[in-house]
Amino acid sequence: MNAIRKYSGFNKLMDLLDTVQQKMNHPAWFFTPYVTLFVVFIIIPVIIAAGLSFTYFNTIETPEFVGLSNYIELLTRDEVFMQNVLPNTIRFAFIVGPVGYFLSFILAWMLAQIPHRPRTILAIVLYSPSMTAGIAMGVVWTVLFSGDATGYLNAWMMNFGLISEPIQFLTSPDYLMNIMIVVSLWSSMGVGFLAMLAGILNIDRTLYEAAVMDGMKNRWQEIFYITIPSMKPQMLFGAVMAVVATFQVGAIGVQLSGSNPTPQYAGQLMVNHIEDFGFIRFLMGYASAVSVILLIMIYGISKVTWSLLGERD
Amino acid sequence: MAKYQAMKVDPKGFSKDQLKFYAILIPMALFVALPIIFIVSHAFKPMNELFAYPPRFFVRTPTFENFRDLVALASQSGIPFSKYLYNSLIVTGLGVFLSVLVTSLGAYSLSKLKFKGKKLLFEINTLALMFVPIAVTIPRYLTIERLGLIDTFWVLILPLIAMPVGLFLVKQFIDQTPDELIESAKIDGASEMQIFTKIIIPIIAPALATVGILSFQLLWNDVIGPNLFIDDESMRTLAFYFQTLAALATNQAGAGGANMIAGQGIMAAASLIMFVPNIIIFIFLQGKVMNTMAHSGIKS
């Protein structure tokens, strides 16, 4: 048996690999692949976006330098941006972000206090929506919220006598945004939620007991003086994930209403505005300016969370 | 008021004071699961149940009709369903492998090797945790075009391989490995790469599983790549095919009509096909994911 293995081609290949590996000592072997891809597909696009935002670029002619005029136009003359897109984005982000984050924490906190098996099952269920990517889900939501009596929500509410006429959930500007918020909250228990759950489970138990000895009086004190401070790094990771997830959502409004722009721009978020100008109107310079503003907003909000939750050395 | 007792983390068995948590967690889980149960149920509904009024949540007589239609529709468009599936499997399989490899190599260098600019690199990567790829779709397109990658398989894979979150998680995980382990292997004459493949990889398997899952979700669900960077129909993936069907179904929703309702069943079947691999992989690897997440904290 050993003799066969000794001379098999597989073993020779492994030996060869080992000889090659023996010579790979330089750090560059390790970081070059990642750094190359990181620079090409993340850093360079961000730099190009910043550069293009100062130009007029319609994809056919070479970009023409126009200074700050895209930004000036965006902030002073783009009524849709100032009256719909920006307020929508802020409203959406400031509800979905904090509420989703709070939900993730409180659910993780409760999950940590039940035994392993039920905890695992419930955690999988709560995490599962974040794995349903937008693609075909949009159609499923349209079936549930459909604006005529065949929509499930309408049919139920009419059945129970809550409403007499079906509500145009997806085409009415009054409802679209709220449904977007509900759908996003539904899928907000993602990676950050798992991180916080792991964080709570890993807190040293003796800390809690010591606190009781020292006269800690109630659950709230425990949460604020022990649980949260002991898992600050995970709280911060969860917060950053929540911020990013919130701003990344964009497709949802377009999927639900079936059009970009969304009805009366009611569900228009910055990501949709970028798509609208970049790929529908081909005003790439202008769209890039919106991208830059979006990246700056995410960075700013993350920095605020950072200073709230980050540990100071 | 009940006397305050210290929080019982990870209890071994059931006790009465857990009831209040179940009372919130179970209804919450049911509520969250409803749309998913709906997809499963809807995907198996025959035509007459899709058209039923008042609409019924659960399927009565399950059939595979929607799945058959989904496959048949693909052949009508000239590309067999199996081709889309094959493309998706290749792109996802190769992508996940490369992502795990590239990420773990990079993470090892940031954690244990010494080189100039290492600290800066990690800081930039932490900053990039906040990166939103969708915001730079346009410049990404321009970069990819310039590199001549349009209409190649690589364009579906390469842009998604470097995941800042992945590098971050694996690096934090490797930080927990004692340096003595590496030092003693060095004394035995092992090179850095041998240490990496023989000692580090087995230890960081949970973190690699986590990167694998995240990368799988990204690649398997990606529609931006096949949508923007691919013109050749025969190179497109399942996610893309389903998106075109979805666009078709939503457009018909505006016009109303029977096609839309038939489309719903097909779309539910499509959603299910996209979702099931994700959930199965997660269920198998969730223990490893939780293990990795314990080290996920950002220390600023």
C-alpha cells in the first residue's frame, strides 16, 4: 500500500508543491493577490468616481472637465434629488439602520439566554431573510402586497373587515416607502446580528456574578454596564455592517414598484438616482458626483458610530 | 418585583425564566419565516391555485409545474436552463475557492508577517468595510472595459474576490493563533508558505468557512456582473436569467392579466432555487460561522 502511494503521481505532485512552497518566504507572495484585486476593483473605481464627478461624460465623447458644476447642479438645481432622493435616503437609513441594529441586538441578547439547540434553530430562521437576495424576491413581495383584491395582504384585511377597498400598496407614494422599510427590516438580521450573538455568548460569565456581588440592581444596569461594554468591538462591527447594508439597499423600491423612477419618486434612494443618471440618461459625470456624495455620507455616519462605540486606547 | 439575578448566558437546559424569551422569539421567528414559507408554498402551487380567489396562503395539491415551466421558458429563449445552471456553478465554485485562497493569504500576511505598509493596509481595508460596491458601478465598468475583461468568465468572478469583510474576519481570527506555533515550525526549517498551508489553514478552517459562505452569497446572487459586463447570452448565470424573468413578470403586473399570475408561480420557484443552496450551506456551517464571529470585533 505504502509503496503504491510513494510512487503515485499524486505524491510526486505534492512533493513538487512542497519544493515550490519551501521557497515562498517573502510577504509579497501572500498579500499581492489580495492587494491587486482590492486596488483594481475597489480603490481605482473610487478614484475614478471622484475624478469623473468633476467632468461632463456621456460615455461616447472623452470626459470634459467642468469643475464643481455637477455638485452645484446636484445641490441647487436637482429638485428631485433635494426634495425626494435625499430626504428619502435619510428617512430610510435613519429608520432601517438604528431599528434594524436595535432589533439585532435585542434578539441576539434573548437568544443568548436560551439553550444551544433552540437558539441555533431560531438564529438560523432569523438570519435566513438576509440570504434571500433581491432578484426574484421582488415578485414575491408584489404578490403579497399587490394592489388589487388578489394581493394577499389586501385579501386578508378585507376578509377581516379592516378595509373595504384594496389599498394600492406599491403604486401609492404614501405606502411604498413604508413597505420598503418593513421589507428591509425583515432582512436586517445579517452578519452583524451573528457577530453580536457570538459577542454576547463569549462574555466572561464571572463578570455578571461579580456585578451582583457588587450590588448591581437590575437588568438595565447589567446591559449598559456589563453586556454592551464587554462586547463593544462586536457592537461596532455590527453597527458598521448595519450602516453599509442600509445604504446598499436600493433595488428594493424599484423592484416593488416595477419602475425606475419609482412612482412620484416616493421610493427613490441615492442608489437609484445613480442608476437613473448613469445607466438610463448616460450622464456619467453627474452620476459619479452622486456616488461620491453617497460614499461621503456612509463614511461620515460610520465615523459617528465609530466615535460612539469605538474603544479608546 | 422578582429579585434580580445575573443573566444566564448559554443555559444548559430549560427553565421557567426562559419562557419570556420564547414568548418573543418564537412569534418573531414565525413572522420572519412567513415570506419564506410563502415562497415554498407558492412555488408548488398548480395554476388553478395561483388563480384562486380569495388567495390561499398554503398549497393544497403541490406540483412541480412551475419548475418545469421555468426550465421550459429558458429553452424558448434559446439558452437551455442547464447552461445557466452550469455557468452559475462554475462561477460560484471557482469564485469561492479563489476568494478563500486570496483572502486567507492576505490575512496571514497582515496578521503574522512583517512588511512595510502593513498597518496602513489594514487600516485601508477596515475603512473599506464601509465600501458600497453599487455606488461605483460606473467606474468599475470603465475599469473592466479598459482591462479588456468584458464578455469573459473572469469578469463574473474577479471583481467579487477581494472582500474587505472577509479579510477583516480572517485576520482577526489568525491573530488568536499563538506565535510560538509559527516560531517552532520555523526552527524546523519550514518556509512561511509551508507554515501557512500546513499549520495555519487547518487552524483557521472556521474563518475560511465563513468567508466561503459570504463569498458564495455574493457570487451566487450577483446580477450586476452578468447584467453589465456580459453581452454573450450563453455566458449568463441563473441569477441573471431569473432577473430577466422577474422584469418580464413585473412589467406584466402593470398591465395586469393572466401571464402575470402564472409568472408568480414561476418566480416563486426561481426564488426558491436561489435561496435553497444558501440556506443549506449556512445550516451546515453555522457552527463555524459563530466561532469566527466571536473574533469579529473592530478594535479602534
